[in-house]
Amino acid sequence: MESNKDTAQRKKDHIDICLNEDVGYNYSNGFDNYVFQHNPITEVVFSDISLSTKFFGTEINYPFIISCMTGGTGEAKSINRSLAEAAAELNIPIGVGSQRQMLENTEYLESFSIFKNIAADIPVLSNIGAAQVSKMKSVDPLNRIMEAVDADVLVIHCNPLQEMLQRGGEPDFNGLLNSIEAITNKIDKPVIVKEVGSGIDKESAKKILDAGVKGIDVAGSGGTSWGAVELIRNKHGDDYFRNWGMPTSYCVRRVNELKSEYKFILVASGGINTFDDVAKSIALGADLTGTARTILKEYHIGGTDAVIKFVTDLFNNVKKIMYLTGCANVTDFQSVRLIKKEEMI
């Protein structure tokens, strides 16, 4: 098991690498394979278009989450303060970085608990790894980490590729589905299961939903490659694994097919960097979109104000696409037609 010092250094390394190194996939998230069907007779009034939606019953201003990012290191406190301030101003959900460290000690508790003070009026997502969940005999540790951030939702992140490549990783998820089912039966908050960049396929999503989960964040490939992050950290390894995963667009489209059978929130993340990515995610069926590294880079450039401007600009352009496709709200937009480029030949 890593020492507290090792864990903090690992988290610092992740921040530094994500900000300063090339950790992207060598192929796209897949959204560039589609174009929108233009509506030349749109009768939607541009000023009346609504971007608001609900996240587990809470009204939010945009279908967007500041995805789970950081915590457990000295630098994380100031980052999380700014991100929480931005999320509160924008009235959107925000995810906490992995709280694995909090299961072992409370040295960096304030880097997590800062959310409780600043983001009290918006949905906050607690976050723990599948490797930890699969070994849990009780939900008490989860209740403790959720209480620390006053969380509205629990996120369980599945990161087998990262755990396999990471120094000190835990590539052992044996018993995970049974543990998830026990958790969903015993805690009174909704549970989201997410990947961290390699994607969730339809078959896996069905098993997760059967375990009682209320949300799927596909977190597909095309954005940050945690394979690349760990390979850079290790200073060696086979580059084959930096591109391991399924594109986000594919995952969203396929997992969305389960909505006829299950009631759940579908989140698109993984290479969601532009308004076009956001718009096409929703058109393929996502209820919300999210990003982490792009937000982190905006924070690094200009702090809270830069993050607020980035998200506001993003959705000002999404609104323009909604107008041009005849959609007055997010629900309408989820059923707009996307055309595969090969159909246009």
C-alpha cells in the first residue's frame, strides 16, 4: 500500500502531467463522424431557448458537470476552491477527486471538505475507486467520505487500465458488481459508475444498471489518456496502451439504447473539449456532458473567471446549434438528427 506521502506525490504528478504533457489519444472521440441536420424553417425563438435541465431532481443551468478531478495534495485545495466557486456561479454539478486517501488518513481533508463550504447549493459528487469498493465489507467508509463533502451523489470510478499501469496500482476488481449492488441497496444517495477514459460498453452498462446504479458516465476515449499519464509517470512502457479504449461517441450511442429498458442519467465525458462535442453528445442521447482536463487548463490560465467564461461560451454556441436544428430545450435536442458523414456522399 502507498504511504500518505507517496499518494500525495502521485496526485501532484497527475496534475503536473495533465497540464504539461501530451496525454491525448492519437485518435478522436468520434464526434467528427457526424454532422447536424440543418433546419432551414426553424420556428424556435432564439431568446427563448432553455439550457436548463435536472440532475437527480435538482435544477441546473447547463447540462454539464465539472468532472471529478483532484484532492489529497497541497495544490488541490486552491484548485478545488476555484472550481467550486465556478460551479456555484454557473449552477452546475461538480465532482470531487478520488477520495481513496481519505479512507486511510485525514491529512489532506481540507482539500476535499472545501466543497462543503463553497458548493453547498449545487450537486456535489463524491468519488471512490472500483478497487476500493470491491473490497469493502461495509458502507460506513462511503458514508464518511460523502459526509466530508456533503455529497449528493456517489461516483464509483472504474479504471482498470490505469490501475494496471500505475506504480502501486491495484488491478484487482474481483467482487465489484456484488459490492456495487450492496452499496446501492444500503446508501440513500444515487450512485453513478464512470470510466476514466477507456469507455463503458452497452453490455457492461446493463450489468451496472442491474446492480441498482442510477447513472452511467461513459468517459470514453478521445480526451485524456490515463494510460499515457501513467506511462509518462513510469518513464517506460508499451505505447500501445496509451490508445486503449472505445470512443466516447460510440459509448454514448450504444449505452443510450438502454434507456428503453432502464431509467438512468447518461453522462458523456472523454474528449469533451468543444461546443460541438457537447452538442453532439446530447444529440446522441446524453443527459449531461462533462470534462476535467480542459477545465483544469482553463483554471491554470485564469482561475475561476476563466472557467466560468469557458463554460458560458461553450453553451452560448450550443444554443446556436439548438436554434439551427429547431430545438427549444435540452429534451428536444436529445432527439435531433445527426447524419453520419458517409450518408452524405
